[in-house]
Amino acid sequence: MVSAREVKAKEQKQAAKNKKLTGKAGASSKNDEGDKGGESVTEKIAHEASEAEKQAMLDEGGRNCTGVLASRPTSRDIKITGFSMSIKGNELISDCSIELTIGRRYGLIGQNGSGKTNFLQALANREVPIPKHMDIFHLRTEAEPEEKTALNAVIDHIKDEMERLNKMEEEIMAEQGPDDERLEAIYDRLDELDPTTFEPRASQLLHGLGFSKDMMQKHTKDMSGGWRMRVSLARALFAQPTLLLLDEPTNHLDLEACVWLEEYLKEYKKCLVLISHSQDFLNGVTTHTIWLTHGKLTYYTGNYDTFVKTVKDNEVVQQKKYEKEQEDRKHIKDFIASCGTYANLVRQAKSKQKILDKMEADGLTPPVRREKTFHFSFPECEKLAPPVMPFINVSFAYDGKPEHYLYRNLELGVDCDSRIALVGPNGAGKSTLLKLMIGELEPTEGTVGRHSHLCIARYHQHSTEVLDPNKTVLEYFMTTYPNDPATGFQKDADQWRAFLGRFGVSGKMQTSPIKQLSDGQKSRIVFATMCLKRPNMLLLDEPTNHLDLEAIDSLADAINRFNGGMVLVSHDFRLIDQVAKEIWVCDHNKVERWQGDIRSYKDMMKRKMGLIH
């Protein structure tokens, strides 16, 4: 049913059209150049960048896409056939379909370097023929550092979207008239974007993502990159676009914000395409799965766990069919070979050959072939007797003032048998505690002891930034870690190749410049450098941020086989569940051991947010 508001809007637009046709008046759109001066590349994409801007983006990434729109141009569902995507001549996706349906929430999965991020960028850039009436928001970069509060940065962003919709409505009315079916979707969208609800809705979203009332009034220029990323995520949720594209939205969130976001997104009514390394998050949010493997997009109904079961069942059937076909072919070939020159047997052999030819013409079932992931191990280490790292009456403030203590009077210890996960809200000091452990920070009061033979390997969110982007992987290791007799052997190029291969860095990847690798592939390089230290303690601060799901399982296996100590900060519930023996809660200036596992901690957070009772 058409609302009174829609009828009135249609009448107004028809009147404007009539005036334009008779020359009595001309419609004009507002000039928003002042507002767009601070837009990021992502926002330009979301607001339909000009052709010149799009081409510049394509040239920068070296990406080329082809595809044909197979769905109706006025439909809100998208089907594109014959889709292929290549990066600088390297084909990542070949001749398949894109199918995105309103009401579905897709988890996009695939190995590091398979092209997931580039695929989302191609959709956001409209490098494939997505109809213009489909509004898109692509979460990729953090909000700009501006003289705007977090609240205003979220609200002001949507005004451009309203202007875009009004302009499109004018164009459709002028070209097609009031009966065009796209107008109904535009009117529905404008109804959603009710300015009277802007401030309470934006506040609610920011609060769910961890902002206090004071932080909502803080200028984005005074925020860290992680908090500006949360502002950008709030914009995406506030916009509620027809097609929402999220690339690792949990990377800058604490566990509590991850739980809130999971609950929010699982109610998303439009179309969501989500890349996430968190199996737990995918299971909670998605209704369908898109698997990018061997250069193809394959669609499955259900969340990640359902996908895994379906693939496993399909592979069992496929392998049995393959083995039966191969057995049948062998029997037929053996029979033909045994026929000799007897006339009646020759006739039978020819008949069997026809059967064999038909099997091959119809296409034989291929064997099950999975993409290789990496399996590595942290090296055996010297086991140190406790105490290895005691905290004795430790207090700490960045400015040294007792009234600003982030931690007060800590008494704790980490040993080579420790398997500890640090949890707690952002700003509670989890990363600070790791910095105190490694000695990057010194306590304001008290002492942090370290065993004289303690060797720590650390992974943190900026570890990949120390890699020389212009060197190939092989060059980087050969120049950064020259031959050292103390290692027990001289590492020549072949030895380095074998070493790197254990981390899934093999083949062409070894001779590619590091800047051309995906973030997940760079993370594997960091794990390789950590192993060279032969550590007896691991400090891991969000190690999963750019890893694919199989790589996270490999990391978990490596941690569990490691005979040294480990302290982990992560928002990945599944990884914590796999490797942690203790949960330490960092909050309210102290560190306390949680009496339970990470699942019970997640349930506690849901109760705290009123999500379960």
C-alpha cells in the first residue's frame, strides 16, 4: 500500500517535472562540494564516484572485472553472470555468477590472497553492473580525523545519502514517470532516514560499539585509528544500505563490542556480505556462505558450521564417485588390453571402448582437491623454572600520576606453563599489560621481573609494518637474517625457500614484493620471523586480525604444541577456547582470574547487555 507521504511526494515530483517540461522552472540539485572535501575513497565509492574517480581507483589497484547483469535493472536482488576478476593480469575469479538476495546475510570465506577483499572493493566501486538505485556502503577505512564529534561524523554522513536519493528520484520521475517500480524503494528508504531519529539512533549505535557519552562528543581528530574505525562502522550501521559490505568489522573491537555487533547484524533485513576470520561471529550472523576457492564463487545455504558439514558430506560423495569411476575405467581398460585379436573379443573391445569414450566425453568426476593451508610449529624451547615473569606490587599510569593509574598494586605471574587470555573492554589496558611484560613500558611503582634466560616473541597489530614493502619475501629474509653459524646451518636461498614454505609462503609468493601480498600473507611472514628467535614465551596481541579460518586453526595447533608460555589478547572466541587455560579479566584498575571458560564469559556479557536472561 502506498502511504500518503509517498502520494504527496509523487505529486510534488510530477509537478516539478511538468514545470521543467514547460520551461517555467528548472530543477537543480544542491552543490555539496564543501561537504565532500573530507570524504575518504570508501565514501566516494558509497556515494557513486564519478567515472574519473572510479578509473583512478582501478588504476591504483590494477583490478579488472567483467560481468553481465542478468537480473532486472529495477530489481533489488542482484544476479551477474560471466563474472571474472583479475589483479595485474593474475586471474583470481573466473567465469562464475554473483547472486545477492535481499534478506540474506552472506559470509564470504576463502584463503588469504584468494581475492575476498578485492571482490568487495569491486562491488563497492560498481566495477560490475550493479543498478544505480542500489545503495551500497563498504566498510573499509576509518573515519577521517576532523573537527567533528563522533556523533556528528555519523549523522552528517547520512545527509549525503539523502541528497543522492532525492536526486535519483528526480531523474527517474523525469525519465520514466511516477509508475517506475524503483520509486517505491526510494520512498521506503527516505522514510527510514527520518532526521528526527538521527541523534538517538546514532547514540545507540556508538554506545553499542563502546563509546561513552563523553567520547561521543570527542572530535575524530583526537581519536586513535581504532576508535575512528568504530565511527566508520557506526556510519555503516546507521546508513542501513540495501547492500552492506563489511570487511573484518570486528578487527578493532573488544569482545563485548563483538557480542553486541553479532546480535545487531543477525537482525539485518537487507543484504549483507561479510568477510570475517571469526568462526563464532560467522555462525552467529550469516544465513548463507559464499566460498571463494579455486577461482570460483560457490554458494551454500546456512552459516559457517553448516557450510563445513555440507562441504565434508559433498566431498565424501565426490571422492566415492571418483574412485568408482576410476575403478570402472581400469576394469574396462584391462578388458580391452586382454582381448587380443580374436574376432568376437575385438568386437567386445570396441564396444567397451565406446563406453570409455562416452564416460570421458560426459566428464569424469575430479578427485577432491582442497587448497593448501600452512602448518607450522614454534621451535622447541628451553623450559624455565618459575618464577619466569613475576609482577610485584605493580602500578602504572602513562603520565605517572597515581590518580590516573590504569593498574594498581598488581600481584601476578606468568610462567612457561601459562596459557593466558586477557579479556576486558577497550581502554582497560590489555595491550598495556603486554607492553609491561615485554619491557616496552616500565611500571610507575613496583617491579616486573624477567628470568635471565627469558626470550619473548611478540605479535602485535603493527607487526607487519616493519616488513620492507619493496623487497621480495626471499630478499627480506636473506638480508635481514644473514647466515649465522650459531643457527646450526647456513641458510642459502633453497633453505630459506623450504623454511618459508612451512608458513604457507611458497612458489611465486616468495619472489613477490611484500607490498603485493595480502595482510594475511604478511602475518604469516611475521610468524616466521618469530620462530627464528626460538622464544620460550609468546605475547600475541590480536594475531588473527588478517588470517583466514584455516590459518587460525594452524596457529592454534602451533600454540598448543609449543612448550613455552603464552599470553593472548584476542576478540576471537574460538581461538581463545582452543588455546587458553586461564581467562584474566582486565578492568577497574586490576586483573582478576575468571572462574570459567570463554563461553561462560560471553554469556555473562550477553546478560549484562540484556540479550539473554
